[in-house]
Amino acid sequence: MLFYNGGQRLVTFNFLIRPRTTNFADALTYPGTVVVLLTIYQTPVESLNIYFFRKNTGLPVKMIIDNSMEGLVNIDDLYSRGFGGVEFDDMMFVHNSGMKHLNTKTISNNCYIDFHAIDAYHKCILRNHSLNNSPVSTRINRLNLLIGKIKVKYSRFLTTFYFYKYGLLDGAVLGIHAHPADFLSMMEKYSIGDVDFYNNIITHLGAADNTPLWETNEGLTAIDGWPYDSNIYKRSSVSYICETYDIDKGATLLNTEKFYRSITNRHPFVIQSAPGYIQKINSMGYETFSPIIDEGYNTYDKLDFSHVEPTVLAAKDFLSKVPSHTEKLQEIVDHNFDHFIKTSSAEYQSFNTTLDNFANGRPI
């Protein structure tokens, strides 16, 4: 039996093939093995009560703790939250595979997954979230820019500034999730006194579709990037992706839904992120667009935000080259979609097999 006591957002437990229950009483007394599922975000009291009750009465019980969205399970944090009495052999941790190199504490059973790849596969392929697969040659030749949390992300603020400076705002499909005050604050903090920019950018704020927006302590955001209107990818020919990890967040190379939305919609892209991101996704088997544009924009060694302007200029250059390279672009985006299907479906099955092996006492 799998027990899960809440509908937490963005967790691997949404991907499970086996059914799960939220019935506390059943989880206490079920005669077979109960696997208690927790996300790192949950208050664990109820789940720990099940674990310790079953342990004390001799009933088989295991626990899976998930922080696969953007991180690792922090063992020190678990102790502070009451997990100190849980036996190591009874626990399995689910981490994001992009963080694996940072995990120096390998106590217990560890499972690493590319969460956002599986999430995109689960939503788009298994659950039929709409995709737009219009041929590259038929798409409107303009950029799309979908960003939030301008309040705390100077790199993204600069993206909008350089879109303005190089005349890209008015023609783009824009989802800029921010308040005018966020721009005023950034302009004051970084001594940018361009009144024309402010007057221009505030006319472009808002979602590109009907996706719900949320106010957080980091600013306005679409939270998980789902759902979205796939027609955004028909109304544009190049995605300008501002990945989660940029210089103002850290140099981690992490693929999120921002990358996989472009892959699943067969969309060319430019990626503003920590240095080395392009090399990373190439190493994963994805093709990028160096046959057409100079991707040196993602190779830099200064932590001063000077990479943003070259990335925007690369996007502008890309836009000018799309009409004469549609055949090659179609070849690349088709390859990337096919590679995504092959790898993410395999990883989806592997995750379910790993959980089943853990639940049944087999090596993972």
C-alpha cells in the first residue's frame, strides 16, 4: 500500500503507476507493507505517526522522501523535523539528478531523476496537455519571453531592458509576470534611470495566456509553469528561455520545465542561464543551434551579469536567420522531441520500477 496524505505540488508521486491511498486508518493497520510518501515541503507529523505505530507493532513499513523538483533531500534538515528515529534501511530519498554531484551524504537508498523531464512526459504524453507541433516554416517569426519573479532576479530584469534596448519588446509574445513597482525597485537599486524603458515595459506586463499567476515573496510568478497555452509556440519561432539558475541564483545547471516546454513543442531556443548550460544539454543528447548561431553567449566567466546582453543579441540574430534555415531547424527540433520521448519514457518506467523494488525489499 502507498500512503500519501496530500496533494502537494510538483512531486514524483503524481507519476506513480500504482494507486495510493490517503486513508490514515487503513495505513495504520494494513497487514502488508505500507510505503509512506512525503515531499520535502510537507509537515510530516501524520506520516511519522504511521511509521512509528507500524514499527512498534511489528507491521512492515517504509518511507520515501522526495525533493526532486529542484534539489536534494537534506539529511540534517530531516533530523530537525523529527525523522531521527526512522531507520536508514526504511528510507528512500528522491533527488533531482541535476544535483547529484552536490550530494556528499549518501546515507540510505537514493534515487535520482530528471524531474522536469518526467513531469513534461507525464503531462504532455500521458495526460495529453496540448502541444503545438506546427512546422517551423509556418510559425510567426518572433521571440517569446515567459518570465516571472522580476522582484528578486536582476538577470531577468536586464533581459527585459535589453529586449527594450534592441527593439524586441513590441514584436515578441510576452509573459512578463511582474508589477510596475518591481521595475522601479530594480531601476533604483541598480541606478538605471531610463524613464522611457519604464514607460514602455509597464505596457507589456501580464501573462501571455490565461495561466493563473501567484504572488510570492520573490514576486509574481506562474508557479510551476503549467498549464500554459501551447499556441504561444505557434505565434513565435524562437523561445528566449530564462532558466531558474542564473548568476543571481547560483551556477547550478538544472533543466526545468522552461527547457522542456520548448522541447515538447518542437521550438528553437536561446537559453539565458548559468555558464555551461548549452554544453550540458548537448552532453545529454539534445542538439542546439550552433550550425546557425554563435552559442558562445553561454560561455562566460564573470559573475557581473554581462552575459545577458550577448544572450539577447544572440536571440535577435537567431530571429533574423530563422527564415533561411527552416529545414535545418526542423531537423534539430524533431531530433530533440524524439530524444525526449525516448529518454523520458525510459526514466518514467525506471522510476516506477525503482519504487516497486524498494517497496518489495529488492535492490534499487
